[in-house]
Amino acid sequence: MVTRVDNDFPADIIGLQVAEHGPDARVVTVTGEIDTLTAPKLATFLNEQLSAAQVVVVDLDGVEFLGSAGLSALFEANEQANRERRALRMVCHSRIANRALEATELRDQFTFADSVPEALKHST
Amino acid sequence: MTYVDSGTPMPNHGADPNSDESVLSLELRTTASTVSIPTIRTVAADLAARADFDLDSIDDLRMAVDDLCAMLVRIAAANATLYCTFTVRPERIEVAAETDVDDLADPLPTGSFAWRVLQCLADEVGATSVPAEPGRPGRVRITLAKDALTAPQP
């Protein structure tokens, strides 16, 4: 099941979709620009998914901008996952998002998988 | 939004300190609002691309300018203006942005997550403030410089 989430911005600014994979895993697909305008939406959304599922995969392949507010939202979600013993796994082949994670030396904070199926493989 | 391009000086503009033809100066004046920031960071990336910055440096500058503007917008006084000046030199872009603030109790966001990100992205960063006085708001200014080539990671 894929749910398109209504948000206040057109899809070309930020898009958030979630797909359920069994009772305990969800895949969040993020597209567009994650900045000060859109990061609060992402933060709330990830918080909801982590509250509902044991494994949350965040697919960042369609991200076209990742600013410090977006990095902060991802970092907070990761902290929540660690705190609540949930698994948050990232998939990211977006050059811009990868550059943001590398330049800010935040990449090591997160768990990455090569693909969504790979990220779901270890979910129960 | 105001666009000033010193490459085509206005008549009677006075002496331009950046009259060197190898230096381009561009100033944006916007409402200090989050909705202005995507435009400002896009201008930054465009200037860097035209100045032959490498891809990583273009991305870093785009993120750094976004971050810098977001920090200022967060502390700006109501209805304040955000002034953002780009100086494009050979191999280097300098950005200076400032805005009015009401409260200068703790005006410089230099301990924040955003500031730490800015330090990673830019080659130089700086922040200064002028305290408010009765009848006059305070002013916060953040500057950064970015080189055209990203230094290889150690």
C-alpha cells in the first residue's frame, strides 16, 4: 500500500510517500528539497512512522537539496530510532544529499543500505 | 528583490572599491523570510557554477548560503530586511549577509547545529553583531568564504 501524503507544498518542493511492507516495516520515499521550509514536515512524518513501525527505510534518491534543517530532521529521527530501539535505514544515491552528508561529516551517524530491498532484508 | 550588478556601474555611483574587472559584486535585498531562501541559495549556486567551481564546491556553497540565511531569518526582527552580498573573486566567493534583530541577549547562533554545519561547508566563517540601542534595532552579520576547489579529504 502506498499512501501519498498531502503537504502544504507542491511535490516539486518536497514529496513524502510511505509504503507498508508487512506489519512492521515502512518505506518512506522523500523527493525534492529538504530545507527550513520543508524539514518540519519531514521531521513530523518520520516521527509518526517510527512510532508505528519497527523498521523504517528512508529512500533519499529523489532529494534535490538537503540543507542543515533537513540534516537535523534526519539526525533527530535517527536519535529517536536509537532511543526507542527501532531501525532507521537510509538509501541514498542522490549526489547532492550524499555530498551534504559527507561535507558535514554526519554520514557515519546513519545506517545505509544499497537499495530498498536490501534495507528491508533484515526486517522481521 | 533588488539586483545590483557592479559589472555595469550606475552613473554617478562614486568610486567602486571593487572596480577590478575580475571581481563581480552582487547584492540581494529580500524580506527576512524563509520563502526568500531558495532564491538566494540558487543565486549562490549559479554564481559558483559560472565561476567554474567544482561540483562539490557548488553544492557546498548552496548549502552554506541556505544555512547562513536560515540562521539570520530565525533571529530577524519582525518585518526585517535580509541583505546578502556576494563577491565573486577568481577562485573564491565571499558572502556577507545581515539583518536587524530585536533582542541581542544571545544573538550569535555560533553554538548551534546550523553553525557547525556552516563551518564544515565553508572555508571561512565569521559572525559579528551590533547591540540594539533605544530607538535602534541590533544588527547581526554572518560572513563566509568558499574556494573554487574542494580540498581533498585527508
